[in-house]
Amino acid sequence: MSRDVARLLRDRRVNALAAWCIVAMLAAVSVTSAVQANLLWAGFAAAVAALALFPPVLLRNRDAMLPWEILLLAALPVVGRLFATLSMTGNLATYLSVAAIALILAVELQLFTPVRMTPRFAVVFVTITTMATAGVWAVVRWAADQLLGTTFILDPTVSEHVIEEALMWEFVASTIAGIGAGVVFAYYVRRQAGTSRVPEEVQPDV
């Protein structure tokens, strides 16, 4: 029975359907966060969904979706952040979500472009991309504090030293999460899981 389920999940149309369901879940999280006035996180969830939609939109093929398990890994921390009640839990979800964006980008390059990565390079690429994304995310929150009066980073009740230290620890945590995502992708590269689920007409010529 388990083999039948595994074979079913490797089917291209079933994979695309599961991936679309995950994208719909991300869209729902984005709307819910917006209703809760958490606009920054709503934008983050929408950005993850948009990245997942790049292949089918650009290739004009609704079946050209990422492997559903990769999207699920990326969606779980985003959804978890919505229901997080503890600050530490919410921060952990943020670190994992940033790493998930790097993971999505790496898999899209691997599946839908002529780019091919060795396992070692995959770890380095995903880690560096995660660090870069974490930096962009910090700048976005800083800009929101400056323009919208939020306190994502610039909190007048907290000293600058504490804010800088917390930000540095965020970068450290994001880097660790990026290394973990890189290892996941390296395993993905070794197994080449998902290649058979990409429609032949959109697979790059290599």
C-alpha cells in the first residue's frame, strides 16, 4: 500500500495538485495575517507563494510546479508563525522561513534551468542565499519601522546595544537554518527527486 501511495505522489498531475493546494494555504495565511494587521508577515507569506508560482506562470504550464514536499517544507514555518504564541517559537519560524525561500530558489534553478549543482555547492549556495535573504528581511523591517512607525527592530524602549545584539543573533540563527536547508537540498540533489515530476516540455535542455 505504501508503495502505491509513493508512486501516486510521484505522478506529475498529483504533485501539481498537491503543490497548488500548498500555495492556496500560503495565500490564506497571507490574507489572515493581513486581517490581523500583521502586514509585514502577510507580505512574507505572499512572497513565498509568488516564488512557488514563478515556474507555472513563466512557463505557462500549470503542472510545472515544484515537488510538493519542498513546498510543504517551505510552508510549514510560515503557517507555524501565524499560530505561534511564544516569541521564541515565532522567531524560529522566521529563521526557517528565510531558509525555505533559499531552498525554493535552489530547487527552481535545479529543475527549471540548465543550472546543476553538486551537493557541496548546493549547501554553500543555499546557506549564502539564506544569509542574503535574512539581510533583506532585516532591511525591510527597518524600513517599516522608519516609515510606518512599527517596532520590528527599532524599539524606543530597548537600548541600541540590545537591538544590535538581537539582530546579530538573528543572522546567526538564519545562517544555521540555511546550513540545514542546504543539507536538505544536497540530499535532494543526490536523489534527484522530483525530476520525473517536471513535465518534459518544460525541462531545460542540458
